[in-house]
Amino acid sequence: LQPKTIWNSSKSNNGRRLGHCTEVPRNVNMENLQSGYLFPEIFKRESEHVRKYPDASLIRLGIGDTSEPIPDIITSAMAEHAFALSTVKGYKGYGEEQGNMALRKAIAEIFYKDMGLKGNEIFISDGAQCDISRLQMLLGSNMTVAVQDPSFPAYTDSSVIVGQAGKFQPETEKYKNIVYMNCTPENGFFPDLSTTSRTNIIFFCSPNNPTGHAASWQQLKQLVEFAKANGSIIIYDSAYAAYISNASPRSIYEIPGAREVAIEISSFSKFAGFTGVRLGWTVVPEELVYSNGYPVIKDFDRIVCTCFNGASNIAQAGGLACLSPDGYQALNSVVGYYKENAKIIVDTFESLGLKVYGGKNAPYAWVHFPGKSSWDTFAEILEKTHIVTIPGSGFGPGGEEYIRVSAFGQRECILEASRRLKNFYT
Ligand code: PLP
């Protein structure tokens, strides 16, 4: 058999020469994806920098990974659960695919009190990112999609992977079929809905990653009304809700009527330091139905049973401990610690005369470097101060001229970063 085209056949792949090629064509949607997923790309640049400067002490304020230890009231609950698995009495195999009902009810009670949601409408996941893709599988390739610009890249990339996005257009750096809802300081980081085209699905993240903006009640009311008028479904990402300090809603379901138009995804990652433990949830209200009246919750249940099989029971035991009164209190102080970090970062950049957004209701500062490419600013800060940030354009063309700085580091690293930045820029 002679393959028709052999990609890269004469070159090496990670040092290994490519020989035999299968007859399997590459998924055209994967071919359509532009460059690597943002965060592994940052990690690659970081590793190159470490190779170049082996003695430099690198400060990582890029990828939003938590650094504070998990309070031991929570790890003890996980350890206890893990040890019990070594006993006949305590052993547990598969659980319910949708998650432990006690945890589902606790989430409904703590995060959605008085919002009319029940435990059976909460589906426990292994993280919000995984459920973004499961939701895309639920929706399929025929959906039209809108995203905030800038926004967390998983919404756009998963749309490309399932075939919703259309061709990438290098001149605009946008995918043809995705509606980009520009969110800038000029519009209060909230899209002008009067000029936004109708789509089936609207991804909306608040507090937003990367801008740190938490949408107000009035803004979310507009969004819900917009979705209702257009017959759209909102996929609302509240992964950073625990960081809200002002009166902004922590859930889309605080808005009347949202249960008929919105799915909410959320996570223990940033609220409980579970980025490695892996636990999240998705809310699919019973009132949310397709154009033919069929309940979305039934299809999501089907997807979860087919494609997931349930979150780790150890992680779920940890999740229940997070929601116990003592666990919840301990986590609030961890969130408070990161918020103080965010304040230090915001003050640092402001003292350099730069305009800084976010940092008050989110663990990210969004810093404007007017007239400068965000990759250039990223590279300059890395080269001159050994601090890793994220270039704003990685979150969409609307992120150009910005960098995102994460507050998830240890305090001494944040203070050291502040010193280095002040030294370099003044
Ligand atoms: N949603 C947003 C907005 C995020 O920023 C992240 C992670 O950074 C996720 C979801 C993914 O969360 P998880 O760790 O639960 O998969």
C-alpha cells in the first residue's frame, strides 16, 4: 500500500523518524484548530525559558493553577474514604453516573439556595473543562455559537473540534461561524447585545476569565432576556463565583427566568484547590427544553451515562467536606488569601501607570499595554523578570494589547514578582 500523502515523512517527530502511515485521514476539525491549546503552549515557552536560564528563579503567574494547600479537614475526608476502600465494608465501586446524591443536594443547598434547583438537576463532573466538551457532544455540530471575546479558550476550541466553528480566518483571527461578543473596558466588559447576532448557544463566563469582570445583575438580566427572545441556550461558566466580592450574581439562576434558558457549569478547582483532585458540576434545569419540547436534562443524563461514568468517589468525599460548615469556612480563607494576592498585583501594575482591570471579583488581573502586542509583552516580562504571564490574545483577538496575571501564587512569589516588575518598569 502506498499512502497518498505522507505528512512530514522526511522529517523527524520528537526525534523519531516517521515510517509507516495508516490509511486513516485526520479529523478535518482537528486540522482546523489553530496552534496548540493555549496553556500547554505557555508551558512549552516556560520550559524553554528554564532551559535557557537554569539558575533563574521563575515565578509562574501564567496558567491559573492554585498553589495553597487544601485545608486538612478536606484531605482527611478524602484519606478516610480512600482507606475505607481497603475494607470489605467500606469498599465502593461504580457510583451513580450523575454523582453522589448527598453531594448534589449539598451543592443545590449551598450554591443555589432559593433558586428553585433540586439535587437531581446537578450533575457531578470531573471538572468544568470536561463538561464543556460533554456539552458540545450533547449539542453536536449543527449549532451556532457565540463567545465573549476575550474568553477562556476551551469554548472556542471545543466548538472547532465538534465542527461548529467554520474555517479560521487569519485576517480577523476569528472562526467564520463563531459570533465573537467583544468585551472591552469601553462597553463595561459586557457585549452590546443590540448588535449581537442570534446563535443557538451563548457561552458566557462570569467572573470572566481572563478579564476578571463579574457581570452585574442588570447585565445578566439583559443576557437572559436576549436568550429568551432569541430562543437560545446560555452555557454559563461560574468557575470563579467564589471570588465575587460585590453584589454581582454568583449564579445565572439568580436571574428570574434563567432556568428556562441556561445551563451552568462550575468547579471545585479554584474554590477548593481541586485543580488536581478534579471535581466540578453542571446544572441542567428541568425547565430547559429543546424546540420540540424535549427536556435537555434527559439528553445530558444520557451523555453522562454514556461518556463519563461518574466522578471519583474519593474526590466526591472531598467535595462533601468542602461544603461542611468548617470546610467551607476554611476554603473562604484560602480564597481570601488569593484575593489579597490579586490586590498586590493590581496595585503593582497601577503604580507603574498601567490600566488594570479585574482582580477584585476574580483571581486574575487584566493589564493593558497600549499599542504593544500581547505576545511581545509576555516575552519581554518573561525575558527580563523571569515571570510567566499569559498573552491576552491567547483568549481571542479582543485580548490583544493585554496580559493576564494570575493571583494563585504563594505570597512571597507575588511580592517578589511585584519587586521585579517595579524594578524593570521604573
Ligand atoms: N472554566 C473556566 C472559566 C476556567 O478558567 C477553567 C480553568 O482554568 C475551567 C473552566 C476548567 O476548570 P476545571 O479545572 O474544573 O476543569
